[in-house]
Amino acid sequence: FWEGQSYGVVPPGTREDGTPHAARLYSIASTRYGDDMTGKTASLCVRRANYYCPELQADDPTKKGICSNYICDTKPGDEIKMTGPVGKMLLAEEGDSEAEYIMVGTGTGVAPYRGFLRRLFIERTPANEFYVGKVWLFLGMANSDAQLYHDEFQLLREARPHQFRLEYALSREETNKAGEKMYIQDKMEEHADEIMEKLENGAHIYFCGLKSMMPGIEDMFRRVADSKGIEHDDWIRNLKTKNQWHVEVY
């Protein structure tokens, strides 16, 4: 597999109509070599999906995520049915040593970015030695105890301060300039001028996470473009034509 791709996991059992469950896709959070550098493993970032019922004052077992709970309940040595790897929207620009990346994610959408960062900055491979560009990572989550891979990213920020920047949007702990909850688009808007300048200069921007984040981000870019006298739709279309705009949401 390549960094930015996904594996499918097929949970056991059948649906109510008797047909097998379909595969659920999960972004791969490791590089092609795996966290153990053997090339025989892959890491997935999976959030256990449960629904808390206020009436029951407990998790409703009829509404829990079938596949996420299956994966989270597996034990070392268990065999699972998988498909893939698949995906081509989030692949990095392997041949460009000076490429700049702006990576935007919410929740488990951080997974492919971890793989990118390990390949570019951590693993001792030719890719690491070759890359001299910069990465700017924007992550959105509810609160600080949901900061996935936080320790890894902090160490990386200390080791590569001139190449790696990290911004968090914590919706339940921070407020935006209007005094409202801080969402990912609000954090990006704080740096909108610099983001747009980087995109104009050829940077690649990636989006991964819940699809519900995209309308807010798109509205933010539209406001900023309008304030600069830029025709938003043409600007986005140009980025897509140049393969600078990469979206993988679910």
C-alpha cells in the first residue's frame, strides 16, 4: 500500500436481510513499511462508534457501529477479513522534494497524515533524506483528551520546527473571534492569508475526516476569496485542475 490509502474490513455476520456485511474503509495510519519497518504490517486508526441514549442513560446496543466495535474488540492473533488497499485521492507528491503540504483533518481523519509525517520526517529512508519541504497540519476535535498521536506530533514539532507546523481547533475548549466554538474552519481562517498564498505558490491541500467539515471550510474560503476580489469557484477549479486540492471524506 501507499501512504494515504485505505483498507476495508468486513465484519462477521449478516444484515437483517441475510446478506453479508459490506466492507468498511479505514485510512491507513502507518507508512508502507509499517510501524515495525518490516513491510508486513499496517496500522489503522479506529474510533469505537457508540450512541449514548439519554433515556436509557447508557449506550444503545442497537445503534453501535458494527465494524468499529468488531475491530476494537479483536485480540492479538485474531484473523479478520480485509479488502484493498484502495484510494488515490490522498497520495503525496513523491517526486517533489520541496513540495509544501497543508493537511486538514478531524477525528480519525488524522490517520493518513500520520503515515505521511512518519515517511517524510521520522523513518530513516531515502524519502526522508530527499524531502526538504514543509508540512502544516490542522486538526479539529472536541477537546484536548481527543488529540490522537499528540505525543508523536509534539516530538516532531520540536525536532523539525522549520518544516512542521501544527494547529489544533478544540471546539469545547476554545472560542473563535466571534466568541463561539472553535471549529477547524475558524482555525484555518486565522491563517487564511498565508494558506492562500501557499496555495497560489503551488502547495497541496488535503482534507480527511467527516464530510460535515467541508461546508464550513468551503464557506470560509468563499468569504476570504470574496474579501480579496477573487472569484471563488474559478479559484477552486484551478486548484483541482493543478491537482492541488485533495479530498477524502466520509
